[in-house]
Amino acid sequence: MTEVLGTEIAERLLRDPSLRRSLTLFRAFLREQSDPDRCYSLLARDAVAQVARHTDLRGRTVFDVGGGPGHFTEEFRRRGAQVCLFEPDARELGARGRPPEGAVVADGYLLPVADGVADVCFSSNVLEHVADPQTFLSEMVRVTRPGGLIYVSFTNWLSPWGGHETAPWHYLGADRARARYRRRTGREAKHTVGENLFPLHIGSTLRQVRAREDVHIVSARSRYWPFLPGAVTRVPVLREIATWNLLLILRTGPAPASEARS
């Protein structure tokens, strides 16, 4: 009963977009190291609710690509979806004690499934951690059925959070930011630019996605920004800082004629 009540309260807080929602997620993010389950459970409820605005999830086949220990997978299942979690790092899969049911150790560049079998392909905050984001996105498109939905979000490099644990000092350079983190904490930063974190930008990503013929953009917006989240992504330069985190909702196949004319 307590768990159900907590879920209901969280879902009332996570109204998208709203200042209350953004503050709720930000406060949870500040406690990510000390209470990761709460942080990622809230984020999962928020993200899956965003997907549910575009498709009925009950009975749908969902691929959670790079989903770590399974918070997003659990939330999709709570909403009635059939989910397969793909994660390349076995340690991440076991971070909560044991891997989620149906989890597969697999690289997002080469998913071990046939073409067009997913109704929804989902990836949260993974794209900035792969060296070739376009190949990663192409694989998400490949496994999604015609007319299916793709959800992909990433923290862009010039976001205040672009350096991850070294932010915002990454604005002064990645090496300086890592050195400062080492001095301050006495340990090495988890992320190293060029190894497991790659500078990714909003403008170039949007241009590359729009140039594709196998997918079209349903929504391009800030994932967390509470005011005019779609408008901020349309302003060059400003969007690289103010967007914080880019969320793309895509559908496979060409855009409908009504969208193509708009």
C-alpha cells in the first residue's frame, strides 16, 4: 500500500512540462549517489510516461537499450509492456543484486534480434557514451517495426551537466575537469572523454536525424526544461546550453504528408 501511494504521489509531481516536475527530478538527481534507486525510479516513471503519450504500451514489445540495472524496464512492465533489456556491461545489469528478467548482455551497435520486431525502442542517456552515435541510432531504427516509436535522449556536451560528474568544470576543458575532480575527491572520475564519454551536440544531431529517410522526428525537445521545451531546441547556440538534455521522439518511415508540408 505504501509503495502504491508513493507511486501515485510521484506521478502527480511528474507533470510534464512543469516547474514542479523539473525540481522533483533535479532534487532526485542531487541524491543519485546516495539513493540511486529513488533517482532512477522517478526518472523511469517520467520517461515512460513521455513514451505513453505517443503510443499505448499495453502488450507492446519494447527494447530497453543500455538500460543498466533495469529501472526503465520495470516501469514499462508496470504499464503492461513486454520488455527486453539490452546492456553491454554485465556489472551494470547486476548493480541491484541480480539482472532483471529477460536481460541480455549485448552491444547497442549489434542487437541480437531480427529487423522490425520492436514496437518501441528506448534509450535513455546512452548516446553520449558511444563513439559512433549514428550507427547506434541506425541499429535502433533497424529493430523497430515500420511506424514504430523510438525514444532517445542524451546529455549534450555544452549542457551544464555535459561533463557528468566533472560538470560544470568541463567548460574549462575535459582534462582540467578530471584533474580537479581527482584533487577534490581523491579518486578518478568514472567518465573519460574519448573513452566512455563523447562530446555530442544538438545542432549536428538534429541535422543528421533530419537527413535520414528511414525515420522522422515527432518531437525534439528539452527533456527536463520546464518552459517551452520544444522552442529552446530551435535556437542555435542557445540550445547547446539551455536544452540541458535533448529528447527525440522518432517514428520509423517517412513523415506523413501533413507533417512533411508543415
